Amino acid sequence: MLDLILQSLASGTAVGCIYGLIGIGFCVIYNASGIVNFAQGAFVMLGGMVASAALKTYGIPLPLAGTLAVLVCAGIGIILERVVVRPLWDRHSTTFVMILATLAAQIVIERMTLIVAGDQPHSLPMFTDLPPLRVGHLAISYQFLWIVGGSALVIAMLALFFASTKTGKAMRACAIDPDAAALQGIPVSRMLALAFALSAALGAFAGVLITPTQYIAFNLGVPFAISGFIAAIVGGFGRPLGALAGGIFLGVVQALAIVVLGSAFKNIAALSILLLFLFFRPTGLFGSTT
Amino acid sequence: MNSLTSTWAKRGSNPVLLAVWGLASALVVYVLIRGGYLMSVLQIAAIYTVFVTGLNIFMGYTGQVSFGHNAFAAVSGYTSAVLTATYNWEPLPAAAVGLGGVLLCALIIGYPTLRLRGHYLAMATLAIGLIAYDVAVEWGSVTQGYMGISGIPPIGIGRWTVASDRGILVLLIIVAAIGMFAAAGIRRSRLGRAFVAIAGSENAARALGIDVSHYKLVAFLISAFYAGVAGSLFVHAIGFVSPEVFGLHMVVLAFTMLYIGGIGTFVGPALGALIVTLLPESFRTFNEYQDLAYGAVLILILIYAPGGVASLPKLLSSSSRRKPA
Amino acid sequence: MSMLRLDSITRRFGGLVALENVSLEIQTSGITAIIGPNGAGKTTLFNIISGFNTPSAGRVLFGDDDITGIAPELIARRGLIRTFQLVQLFDELSVLENVKVGRHLHTRGGLLMAFLPRLAARREAEVEAAAQALLRQTGLADRACVPASALPYGQKRLLEIARALAAEPKLLLLDEPAAGLNREETLRLAELLRAVAAAGTAVLLIEHDMTLVMNVAAQIAVLDFGRLIANGTPAEVRQNPDVIAAYLGQAEAALA
């Protein structure tokens, strides 16, 4: 039993990193604009799908396929921002309208993917084709290491970007006060596009990382988005590192719920965590930044 | 605070709206007389009119948001289905139990949820809708999971049932009409004024003695009731229920109808329901494109005509009388 | 017995002391004004009185009741009605409907009444009549069906007051009612306030417009940096050296 629990802790942590990456994507856009992008999950789905298509249909080697997927999704993120978000932003639409529009965009992307790629699940091969590492009684697959390591690296790079580069600091300025930022000569609208591109890239990266351990299909966007949102809420909406912690928290709790209660409770466990936090601790485990 | 309500449109004073009403009525009469496949389409339109009218009260009048009202349709719909199909209850008592369950759920859910705002409220309600879907899928012993429940008897009392397509459509139209007129009555009343005040400014409403939490809950309960009615009507009209019926698809459809028709207006829900159910029928063969079309159309409406069709007259007249900058 | 009594109201926001030991009595009739430089804590005081904020220490007594920390809608129910510094109208409603909302406290009827229009008709007629009367009193009768958002600023202010009056307040709290009004509008406001006070409603207002204040107020309280530095008739306050210092600086006070 202990082994089972430890094993699920390990797998939960890996999935949790993925949720964390998605959650950070939410934070990036939210911090830049106050918008909650309900289409976030679509990028995760597209990341896996595009990489799989590149690999299987065009024979592009895996690392290149993954990179291509991330770049393509970043581009789609910019398209989403230009076509859907910007017009509403300019018209000062309400929060609800923005949420609804991004949700509609999620549906559109999902259906387009269905039409183009069909409803069959796709997958990617494991990054490292070796048997899992044995640590005591645990079996740690190399994909786990890729996921955790990749997430850590990307998050460190992101933190560096926001803290040290000119563009990163400009984006933070926009988040704090877009009008003041504009007066300083910061191109606020370009920052918004960048935020979407970054967020989409993060989502796609997460998709590429997770697809080898499970399949990817057109309709997995919404579940991923919800998980990422939960991660962001648990960590305190707007806090990137909190989102990672929140994601791992969610992943672990979910894994334990599956072991203890059965796989039927996977989603309900996640959604219950969401509701509990929204009702009783909306500022998350660590409190929010505003 | 941004309000989603429009001023109560003076019925009959707007020629464009009258024309639209006329067209819609003519269409319905035509379908009733001619019969055929379009009757099933209009049945769906009528059921969704009830659902969306309820949503209009909560979102249009009171300015809140809910991505999870499909949960209430599911509660009542499944209760009706299980009690009538599996336990051979009469449809009306079964629906009564379903609606009672809906009100209880709405009360329990409403208390903590309605304290939330903005995207927190949106997410919490979305979570509730998703939980309902999951329960429908996983609680197989009662709901039969993905397989669903079929053989649900039609609505009726004792031996007197409404089983023909035409009869069902008439019944549904009557219920939808009652629902719409009830909503209009609410809007014109002291209760409706309190709702709209909350949408306008919660602080000002409280400063005038309006208990905002109480009235938000009342709006929530009323709209949940409408959703429950729609749910029970659906299972009896179609004779079949499965988790997909009350899933995310319903949410997107309902929102599309609400916004195309015109949120906050009297005629919006019905108009939206008619348009959204009828137009895709011309593309009946391209089923995969339906949801894609809904999503795209919703986005376009949100950007270019957030007041929906019901606001078109206003939109057209203001653009032709544009004041100098 | 006084209408409103503030008992050593103190409000701290972290390290900042917004209000310190403010004690004040408002009479059951007449117009009282609270003045003071920007940031003196006037609106914070209003928020505490009307239940939108709670004091760190002290009590608010309305008539016989301790209303400290009670919810705003319950305070409104007792007859204390306030307006806001930034006008909070129901923008999507018509001018008339805005005022009708003000009648909420003095009418009854919920969901059941909504389905019995025949029964509700008489009550609705009363609401309509009362609302129309208030619009006439405030000079907005010809704008009754206009959406509130379409009014010019001065009329928006008047509408907010009309709406507040619809709630039949015993004490009316007005937060800078003259802000943004031109001279003619301010004169009309003064007339309105005098009429309201004469009809028996006590008025407490925050104001910067000294002409208005000196013209209508029977009692003036002066706040500076969260403390009450003067309280008395206009004549007394005008000559109070602390007040002059607060507004004009120490040098002027020495010359006074």
C-alpha cells in the first residue's frame, strides 16, 4: 500500500508540474491584462497534436517536432489575441464577455482540430527509450525526469525573463498599471500579444511533455484548462511559482484520490478542490499578489 | 460596474421588433400546420427558450454569470427520467420531485457561490456544471452512465398523454410562453427592480436597503427552476437522456442563444433559441461544423453586436444618426 | 436625543490613522456639514456611519440604536440613506426607474407579487406617483424616461438625491453633492436641501463648496488629518484659528 501511495506521489508530482505550467500560462495573461484565458487548454492540446503530426506524418525528429509545436502554438496564441481578445479589449467589454469569448475560441479551436485531425487519440514516443529507474520500490520513468526537469528549467527561464530582461520588466509594468506603462513608452498592446504568445508556448510545451505518458485528443483542452486554473487558484491567482506549487498539490491529491477512491473520482476530486478553495480560500495557499 | 441589462423595451413600439415577432409567429404556425422534421427542431428551440429565459433572469437582469446552469437541468432531467422510466412514476409527480431537488441544490450551492465575483464566480459555476456531468457519467447504477436512459414516457396525466410531435410542440410552446411572460412580470415588479439595481450598482442598492445577497440567491433559485423545467421537458419530449445532453454543449448553445437574441431583453431568449436552432438546420449535413459555427458566431456577436438581435434596431438607428465627435 | 452620535470613532489602515477619536452629535433636524481638506477622512467617516466600513474603535449611534458595524442595507432600513462621492446610478435604468428603486424599503412584494400584477397594480401605482413627485421636486420630470446614463452630470447628482429621498430617510447623508455642479446648479441644490430639511429630514453632507456650506448648514464640523478640529455654527467655525490653519497654513492663522 505504501508503495502504491509513493508511486502515486511520484506520478502526481509529474502531472502536477504539467498543471503548474498551464497555470503559469493563466498567470502570465492575467498579470498582463486581468483576463482569464479560457482557451488556455487548447494550446496544451495543440502542442501535443502538432508535435505528433510533425513526427508521424512528416517524419520530423522529436526534438524539432516539439520545438515546432511550441512555436506554432505561440503563433496561434498571437492570432487568438489579435482576432478575439483585442477587439473586445478595445471595446472595454466586461469580464464575463471576455471569458465567454475565450471559451468560444476554445470550442472553435477544438472543432477545427477535430475536423483536420479526426477524433483518434494521438501520442508521442517517450523522450528516452529506456526502462524506468528503480528507486527503492518505486519505478521512475525517464519521462518523469523530463517533465520535472523541463518544467523547472522553463520556469527558471521565465523568472529570469521577468526579473532581468527589458521586455520582461515592461510586461510587469503593464500588469501593474497599463496607463502608466503606456506613458513610459511601453507598447502595451504588443505586450498583450507577447503575453498570449508566451502563455500559448507554455501550454504547448506542457502538452509536448505530457503526451508520451498519455494520449492526446481534440477534446482534452477543457480538462487541461480546468486543471491549470485550479493550480493557479490554489497557488494564489497571479503568482507563477504558486501556480507550480498549486499544480503539484493538485496532481498529488488527484493521484491519491484515484488510489483511495477509484479512478471515477479523478475529475470530481479536482473540481472539489477548486470549489473548496474558491469558497474558503480564494487567495490560495499563499495569498494573492494584489 | 458594468451592467448587462438593457432598458425594458417597450413592447409594440418598435417596428423592427414587431416584424421579427410576426416572422417568428408565422414560422411557428407554418411548422405546426406542415409538420415534419422541423417540429423536432422547434421543440428544442422551445425547451431552450425556457432554459435561456431563466439564465436571462440571473445574467441579464441581475448581472451575474453562471456557466453551470446545465447542472440544474441535469438534476431535474435525470430525476424525471429515472423516476418515470425505471420506477414507473407519473411524469408530473416525478418532475415535481426533480424541481424540488433543483431548488434544494440551488440553495445549497448558491450560498457559498454567490459571494464570489468575476472570474471566480464564472469558474465556480463552471465547476458545478462539470461536476454534474461527471456524476451523470460515473453514477452508473442510477444514470446508466454514457449509455443513458431511454424509453422515457411522454408527458401526461394518467392515460392522457401528449405523445404526438405536434402535441408536444404545442405544449412546449405554451410552457415557453408562460415562462417568458412570467419573466417579464418579474422584470416589471419590485423584485425585478431589485435585480436590475444589483446589476447596476451593488453599493447603491445596499444603500437603499436592498439585501443584495438575498436577492442574488432568489434570482439564482428562479433561474435554476427554469433550468430544471427545461431539463424535465427535454427528457419527456425526446424520450432519452444521457450525460452529453446536459454537458458543456448545452452551456455554449445557451450562451450563444442568449447573446444572439439579446441579453436582458424580453424577446432575446426566444429569438436566440429560434435562430440558433433553425439556422444550422440548413447545414444539417455538416454536423461537425455546427459547434465550430456556434463558437465563431458567438465570438462575432460578442465583438460586433453584444446586445444581440434585439438591440439591432438601436444599433442601426444610432449609426445612422452618429453625432459629430 | 440626537439623531446621530459618533462616539470616539477611530479607523486605522495598517499604520495609517484615517480617523482619530472623532466624536460628533447630529441633531434630529437641520443641515450639518462636514468639511475639511482632502484626505481628512470625511468619506471614510461616511462609510463607517453607513455601514460600508467598520471602525477600529468607537461606536455609531443612530437614535437609540448602536449601529456600529451593521450591514449597509440594515442601516438603510433604519432610515439612514446615503449617496456616493462618485455617482452610483443604475445606468441602464430610466430616470424614473432609478427613483422607483428608492421606494424599495417602503413597499412590499416579492416573487408572488410578480405573478399577480392585478394585486400589485395598486402598489405599483403608488410607487409611480411617489417617484414622479420626487422627479418634479428635483426638476427632472421631463427626463423621466431617459436612461440615467444619458443625463448631464449635474442632473445625475440630482437624480441620486431624488432616489435617496424616495427611501424616506430620517437622516440623509450626501457625499459631496455639489462636486462638479456649476453655480446655478449649486443654487438649486441649496434650495432643494433647504426644502428637504424643512420637511423634516435631517441632512448631513460632506462638502468642499464653502458658499453652499455657509449658506445651508446650521452646524459645521471640521476634520483635519482624521481629527475633529472644530464643531459649531458657521460663524464660529469661520473664525476658528485651527480651521484657518488647516486650510490656509500656519502663517495665515497667525494673521487672523
